[in-house]
Amino acid sequence: FSATFGENGVFVFRSFDNGATWSRPVVPPLIPPKGRGTVVYADQAFDFSIIHDKEYIAVDNTGGPHNGRLYVTWTKFESTKQAINMAYSDDNGGTFSDPIEISGSSSALCPTSFGGYGNTGVCDVDQFSYPTVTPNGALAVVFENFQSLTAAADFRGQLLVTRVDPDSFAVSAPSKVSAVIDGLDDYPIDSDGDQTLCNSNFRLGASTGNIAVDQNGKLYVTWFDDRAKAGQFPFPTFVAGAPPSSVSGHVHGRQCLL
């Protein structure tokens, strides 16, 4: 990210000597037409209207026709939507394809917009994508979406998975993994105004997770939320400092106060 003019992008550094040395990405047009190690680059974002962020990478190790292909997924933040994008490389991360939007559409799973973002029926208010390659070479991507009816009511998200065909790049309609219990009333608030946990004072961020696949193609998704105490912290419930401990004069623990 450039703090001055808003240029930003996603880049891949490569090492062929077990991490002793690394290549340096070069943006276009310094190396035309796509640069080197440049997944995506916004060089005209003077108003910060386009931000490429929340990136992750996976590699095809299936031994199939696309063995060795790199896939990078990320969120493209725009003024009207926040969709998951993907680009791939077939030359060890030297150059990448044009970005492809892969978060899919579903009138059942994404019936609303969210806070002025997104399009109804299109799952394009998303963050935190994680890719994996299945044994048949397809790309499976999990991400958190904020367009369910529950999200509109109390800011709880949902985890969705799409699949991308490695030949045609056709995107399947998303499948729902689970609702995510991370709404306004599900966590207390820390001293900086961010969601946190009792007995702590750090920013949680979003309820991110990850995805993995076994040799039979079964997908596993993990994530964190606060379903054990869902709705127990009416917004805003603040975390307050506990009295000083007698042990070395340090403060130990915090408590949640309405």
C-alpha cells in the first residue's frame, strides 16, 4: 500500500534456494505487460477507491494437468462491492492471469446488500478467502459473506464455499458452510472500540478460518466465533480493567461490564 497516492497490489516473492534468497516483484509497466511476481496492481487509486487486500495462496500438487499452478485469492474492495477475486500462475509465480471474480451468485444465500455495498443475489460483500486444490484439480475457496438476512439484522456473517473449474474457470454457486456468530451482541468491546473477548483487550478482527482437503476430496473448514455465548453482550458491552493484582503489581485479567 502506498500511503501517498493509494497504489496497492498483491505480490509474490519467490525463492529457489530454500529461502536463502528471494526475488523482488516488479510492477507494470516497468516490466510489461504484467510485471514480475505481480498478482494484481492498482496504480490509479488516488482516492483509495480500489484496495486489494486479505490475500492467500495455494498450489496444485495433484500431479494432474495443472500441477504446479499457483492460485492467489483476495478481496477487491471497491466503492460498491467487496468481491473475492482469483488469479493464477503457470510459471512459478513469475506472471499471473487477469483477475477473475469467484464469489458467485445465489438469491437464497445472498438476498440482501449490506451497508450500501453489494448487489442482491450476487455474493459480493466478502472478506477473508482461503483456497485449496482438490484431488481432481478444482479450486475450492471459503470466505466470509455479509449478505444473509441474519447479517442485515445483527451483523453476523456466513461462511460460503465456491468451486472453480481449472480449465474453464466456471464458478459454482456457493454452498453454505455455517452461520458465523460474530455479530454486535456476540462479543464485548475493547478500549479501542473493537470486538474482543472477556479477560483480554485485543482486536479480534473478523472470524477468519481456513480450509483443507483430504485425499478423497472431502473438504474441512475451520473458523472461530462466539456461539458459546451468542447474544450475551448487548452492544455496547465494554471490557474494563480489573483491579491491580498483588503479584508483582501487574494487572491480571479483565472483566466485561454493561
